Amino acid sequence: MAYLFTSESVSEGHPDKIADQISDALIDNFLAFDADSKVACETLVTTGQVVLAGEVKSKTYLDVQQIAREVIKKIGYTKSEYMFEANSCGVLSAIHEQSQDINQGVDRLTKEEQGAGDQGMMFGYATNETEDYMPLALNLSHKLLQELAALRREDKEITYLRPDAKSQVTLEYDDDNKPVKIKTIVISTQHDDFADEPTMLAKIKQDILDILIPRILEKNPQYAYLFNNEIEYHINPTGKFVIGGPHGDAGLTGRKIIVDTYGGKGAHGGGAFSGKDPSKVDRSAAYATRHIAKNLVAAGVADEILVQVSYAIGVAKPMGIYINTYGTKKVDLKDGEIAKKVEEIFDMRPYFIEQRLKLRNPIYSETAAYGHMGRKPETVTKTFTSPNGEQKTVEVELFTWEKLDYVEKVKEAFGL
């Protein structure tokens, strides 16, 4: 039976995403100067104020206030009329030492025996409905806001945009579970104040239709078949959206976990990613299960796969691995038998996840907006500066969990 499915995204200027980006910038700085740092850092943003709280075990010292300000400036909160501005906002730090009770469950005599940083279950998902093996509705939602942010920074074709924005895409699927068209697109974007509100609303809608959408189609021609003249657009449906960002709504780390993952497809174990070093399996095992799911689908094991792994705090070996192929498997094995083979191919103990995906590197700032999954793996050079002026330049691989480096191993294991 045909059905509709919806996913949403939020921009880097959304209050919750500001919080995520600050938390992950702290992670990167700690890891740059001490790769063994254990960090769990939460951020709250509201009108003119940033609050940092959490636990850290590290050999390095950071100017956390300055790091937060640099993130806010990079996002684009640089004007006093936003009521949240990089240079003038207050930054309060309540970060303290990590609990020894937790640490003793993670650190072991040998690194290989490193225990999970918490209990819980983590999920990875992949589908072949897009080139990057991500759900299509979420993919489109992200692309709309990434292009809108590019237009804001260019400040040429659309000059009134402010950093806060949200998008939502509803797709229609046919009886064969294939997307056939876009039914609805929702975009709410913060903007400068206009003297004439009706004129403002009309201009914003026209610019979205005449500038943003054509740029999306130009850069993503593979999705042209989904667009038609019958799409229902809701552009700033509440009317004015001048008051936004942390002045419009408070933001907290970890409140956009569905935007961060699969847009409601597959499943989510409930644990956020941002602000956590890779000893926290909420983050590392979620990346590892995505890596597994993507490589299995790319190898042809199934068209769609969900992978679950679960842990007990302080215990290295997972409680178990679960696989669901939604009836799309291409191999003559039950899902439970596929899970057994996955256990043989991928070592899911925390230390081995960290090593396989190179997670003890400062690679997390780039994950904190527009999704942790479905991104392009690449090698970049990053420079960090400590409060005493010491500079650290490192070359790191971003989004290693998106690499298709296990496809051949999977094919060999499954006889494909």
C-alpha cells in the first residue's frame, strides 16, 4: 500500500544545534591536546547566555569560554539585534572532574579490555534508496538547509537571512516501497525585520521557490524526478520569524537525535552523540553500527538493514547484535544468522571500535550540524590553539564510519 513519510532537519543556527556544536568543539580541543581525554559536556544556550556543564578527565587545560565564542561567531550570531552575540554573551562554565566510579569501569590494565562507558543500545541503519545509503526524506531536508546556509553566507541573492532555520520533507512512496514524488516541503527561516509584513512573506516564499529550489535541483539532478508543480510548500507558515536562535528558544545539547541520525527511519537507542568522547558507546557504537549497516547494504546483503548492539557499563563485549533486513535480504540466511556473521567480521568491543574508525581524533565539530550519518569521508588538516599559545596541527579523517572499506570482506563472508 502506498504511504507518506516525513523527516525534518534544523540549521546550524538552531538553538539545540548551537549547543551541540559548542559541546563538540570542546571535545575536539580536548582530544587535540590529550587523545585519552574522557569528556561528557552539555551546553545550554538562551538569551545572551551560554552555560557549560559536565565531566572531564584530561591532562590539558582549555579556555572553554573562548572556544564557545568562536563557535557562535562561526555560525553567524555576530549582531547585537539577535540578542545572542558571540562577543557579548555570557559564558558560564560548571565543568568538573569525571566520576572515579565511572572511570574505573572504562579504564583497564590493557586498552583492549576497555569497558563500555555506559549501558544502553545503539542502532545503525542503511538503505539503498540514495547514493549515500540514507533515507531520502532526511537527505533532502538536510540539503535544503545546507543550501539555505550557503545563500546566507554568500549574502548576494538573499540578503535578509538570519542563522536559525528548520526544514521538513514529506515523500510519497508507491506499493513497492519506492519514493515517487515530494508531497510537501516546509521551510521556516529566521529573517531580518521588514517594514511591510505581507510583502516580506511574499518575498521570502518567492526567493525560496525561485532561488533555493533551483539550486537544489542544479546540485542534485538525481532528485529531479521527485519535484513537480503539485508540491505543497509551507514557507514560514506562522508569519514573522524575526525573533529566533537562543533568544527565541533555549537550546540544549542532544535534543536533535533523530535529525542527527535517520530522520525517523530505522530506530534510535535514545543516547545523544555531541559532547561525548568515543569511550561513550552512545556515540562510538552508533557510528560502528552505521558502518556495519552501510557496508552490508553496499555489498548486496539486503536493500535495507537495521543493526542493533547493546552494552553493560564497564563490560567490553556487547550483550548482543541484532539484525533486521525488513524482508529485503539477498542471501539465503535468516536475520539471526546474518547477525552471527557480522559478529565475526566486526569486533564491537569499545577499544576496537575506536581503533577501526579512528575515533580518538578531533573529528567531531563537523558532525554537529546536518547529521552525523550519510556525510562524505574526507581527510582535513585542523589547527588548535591552547590558552598558553601552544598550537597543534593535525591531519584527521572525518566520517570514517561512512567508508565502504569492509564491502569486500562482507562479500567474501557471505559468498557474494
